[in-house]
Amino acid sequence: MAVDILMPALSPTMTEGKLARWLKKEGDTVASGDVIAEIETDKATMEVEAVEEGILGRILVAEGSEGVKVNAPIAILVEDGESVPEGPSAPTPKNTTKAEVAKTIDAPTVAAPATAASKPADKPANRIVASPLARRLAREAGLDLATITGSGPYGRIVRRDVEGHTPAPKAAPKSVAATPAGGGSRAVPNSSMRKVIARRLTESKSTVPHFYVSIDVELDALLALRSQLNAVSPSEGPEAFKLSVNDLLIKAAAVTLKRVPGVNVSYTDEATIFYDDADISVAVSIPDGLITPIVRAADRKSVRTISTEAKGLIAKARAGKLKPEEFQGGTFSISNMGMFGVKDFAAIINPPQAAILAVAAGEKRAVVKGDDIRIATVMTVTLSVDHRAVDGALAAEFVSVFKSVVESPMALVV
């Protein structure tokens, strides 16, 4: 019996996705658990496994198709030797005749002449009569149904008409107007991820009242601790690890959240949600945009564990292999642009979180200690907060505590 393969929901919030690639082709044998396709969501490209076995009889959605709705049929699985339906199966409503159901699929090539009693009413002059399958195939191929001649009953456009249609050559596109400097431009279609990033950041900036607090933090003690820990860590084998400054800052943010729990929150119209664990979302740049894998319960983990987890998550993020539970959630975010030499910046909050910490580059600066001036490695951090949940004084307390934790970093390892 033919079975529809449906577009899966790969996360609780997913409503549609892009069918990035088919890993099986029509006619291939499929076993339960086989990876048959890759689906691109707004955050990652994920593999889809077959839940039943059979033959991949027909692919309904071509790879590269965007905006495929969750639970929409994307392929048909049939048993060995079974004929392949033209389109997805649909449940037959009660009291519906087989003749009525047959209207949902392509009609046969030759139809009996209509009698006076059965002849349909004349169709409106501008109405295009086409089967649902033909309409979908034309849409996917970017074809205008008005340019296709139907061979079905009464000129109805059916599947073979679409597949056999050769579109007229398109006129050469007009060249892009040159800029005063003699250059040009090109349009690059936005990926699903870029569209979602644009929508979410616009919503965040326009609906969440942002408030910013900056502070300078000396890094010398933290850098010295990092050097000591790396010096005694194994350099080879499964136990090998090497701490980065960002690993220690993740831990410092988690420790600070436990000391200032009023920032580890989310705002809703009914209540402010306080979180017990410090789940730190780490902003990672990838080719299509930005993703934030999460180091869960960072307040209860050692810096070594945080380092190992963070490196693994970042590698998976850049390979597009993160699972939904690895990037959905989080109670607080860190965005570190220090590696680019950025002096300071303010990040946009990642709802429903109430805060994000922007970390700039550490640089040698002259600092005043009492009546003396000395050189220290200093970075500027800026906390962006949702002012509905976090007041100015609380934000100032957070950055002050964060500064003390980083400048006296033994709290990160004891």
C-alpha cells in the first residue's frame, strides 16, 4: 500500500522548511532508519530518516524547494511491485464516491464524449482548468499555466502537459545599471536562515525595549589563569584540551547569573520567568548567518567540560549538524567579537531571553591605580537587557559582578 512521506517538524516552532537535498532517488529501496533527505530549517540542515520500508516510488517535492509546509507530502513510498500513484494519497470523506475522488488526480488521455446531460457548464473565458498535481508541478518549475495547452478532457491541463512543455525563450535580462564608479550589483536570494534572522531581529529591536550598560574589564589575571591551566592539561590523547578565553567568559557569565539571578529571566505579559540553570547561548557565525548553540547548566560545569562542549557545538554549528535541542532554549547569550579587534559594540537581544553580553577585544591600555599609571589588558563588555524585565540598577549590578569575577578568576575553578 502506498504511503505518503510527509515534511517532518524538526523543532517545536517549525512550520515550514527547505528540502535541501534528496539522498535517495526514485526507484531506490528504502529501509526503516535510512537517511532519505536533508531538510534546511531556519537554524540548521538536518537529516530525515525513513520510518517505514519500501520503494521510493515518486518524489513530489524537488530538492531546493523552499517554504515546504510541515506535514505536506514530499514523496510516496510503495511496496515492491506496487504501481505508483500520480500524487499523494488523501483520505476519502464519508459518502464520497470513487468518481468524486478520481477528480483529484489526472484524468485519462481519452475520455468518452460528453452527453447533453453530462456536459459541464462552459468555463469562464479566463479560467485555467488544471489538475492539482499539474498546478503544483508548474509552480515548482516556474511555468505559467496560461502558456500550456491542456490535453485532458475539455482542455484540462494534466501532468504530462506540464512535463512536456517547453517554455518560450526568455528575453535577455536588462543589465544592472552601473554605479557612478562604473560598478554593478547582483541579487543573491536570501536563505531560509537569513529570512528568519531578519524577521526575529526586527521583532526584537522593535518590540523589546533595549537598555545598554558598558564596563571595562581587566583581563590579565584571567589570561594568567588560562596559561596555567593549559600548561598542566594533556596536549594529546582523549583527555587533551586547551582552554580559550571565551570558555572562561562563558563560565564567568554563568557564575555571575547565579549571583545576580534577576538577569537570568524571560519576560511575559503574565509573569517574569526565573531560571534555575544558567544555559548560555554562544553566538557562532556561519556562512548563512548566525546560530547560538547552548552550553547547558554552565554554572554547574567545570571550565574543562565547558571548553569541550563549546568546541563540539561550534563545530556542529558550522557543519549545519546541530540538533534542535542544542540551539533552542537558553537563558542568556554571549556574543564575542574580540577576535576581530572590535573595540566595543551592543548586541540585539535574542528573545525570549532578557539579556545578551557583547564582548569586545582585549587590548593594552593605560589604567590608573591609586596615584600610579600602569599598562593592563582591558576589554569593554556591553550588556543589552530587556528593560521590561531588568531595570538599570540590576543591569549595572550584573556588569559590576561580572567584572569582579573576571578580575578575580579563581571562582571559575573552585
